[in-house]
Amino acid sequence: MKELKISEIKEMLKDKNLLEFNREISQRHSNAIMESIKECGLLRVPVIGDISKFDKRKYVIIDGQHLCNALVAIRTIKKVMCIVKVYDKKKDVIHDVSKLNNVQKTWNDENYLNAWYKFGRDNEYFTNYAYLWNQYNEIFDGLPCGFLVDLYATNKESFRTGKLEFRDRKFSDKIAQLAYILKSEYDKGSFTLQGLRNWTFARKFKELKDVDFKKLESRLRLALKNNEDKNCNGRDDFGEFIDKIYKRL
């Protein structure tokens, strides 16, 4: 534990000193924390990292960006006790950042994708994160990040801890292309996309059968044009719907 001046905390909150792979600060969330501190006192402390061994910045915020932002805004507070940890490697920093946020359940899949993409080439799995980041932000803009993670990643826990591996990238690409059509042209929601994913995965990896995507797209377009999915109320319904039209003689 170490007592730091609010002026030091304020310096860490400058854009140039914030960790590149952490989340953007929400003023609304900071204001809520500020009101909580005023009412209940300081119930937890920031976690600060000493990264001077490999970075020109000495101190950075590992956990508690919004808490620090709130503390700076409360002018009566001049000093605050912090947990300060000395780091030897950049990889250890993001490991702690992602672990703390995973435990607190405050990060979503988009946060993890952005974090590991911004972490850069020091991570041996960077090319996979760069590929998925591009699919999400450039190629299939509008598809939910969580859906794409489920579609491409072999394991979500590995994805969150910086070890993203693909189950079958080319196969996932084809599903993503069809899902994008369902989303952009037919305004289909998440349960439809997950139904598509579940059906194609079951056929490919459980039944060990190929998927003819040209046939599937053609039959889906015709069935949707005829409003044949009107009674589908969930991903299982849509999966059964796909199975029916795909196997139709």
C-alpha cells in the first residue's frame, strides 16, 4: 500500500498516461462513483502499476480508472491510499488488467478484443486478434462482437486471456458472411444469428457433413422472402427452420 497525492492520480488520468488497452472513461459512471463515495466513503482503493522498468511512464492505473476520475473530482480529497505493484513486463500488466475486470464482470467481449488488439505484437496471438478486430470493425460492421467471438474462437476463456485460436477460420468466414446478410438485409437479431451458427456447427463438427453455403443462402433468401420463419421464437426454432429448408427436396 502506498499513499499517493491526488495530483499524481490526476496525471495518470491524462490521455498520454492511460493504458492503451484499457477502456475509455465514462463520465456518467465516474459521477455515479463520486456520489457513492460522498454517501458511503471510499470502499475500495485503486490498483496502480509501476511500469518504469519498460515504459517511460512511471505509474499507470491498472484497476479503478473511473474510481480515480471520481476521486479527482472530489476537491476535498488530497491524498488516497493505493495498491501499488511493480511490473517487469508489459504482458504481466494486461494479464492483471483483464483478470481484474473478468472477476468483476465489467468487461465485455468488445473490451477484450480491443485490449488484446491494442496490446500489439508482443502477444504471439496478435495476428488472430488483428484478424478478428478487422472482421468486427471493418468487414462485418453491425454483427455483435460476442457472436463473432463465439463463431471464431475455439474457447472464450482463452480469447479473454490473450490466447485466441480459431476453430476453422475459413468456415467461420462463410458463416459470418451469411450472418451479415441476415443482419443487414433482413434485420435479423441475435437469436437468428446464433441459430445459424448452432446449425452450421452441428452439421460440420458433430455430424461431420459439409455445408453448401450457396445452397443455404439461396434457400434462406427464398424462405425469408415468403416469411416462412414467422413462427421462429428463438435460436433453436431458427436452427430447426434452417434444417428443414436445407434438407427440403
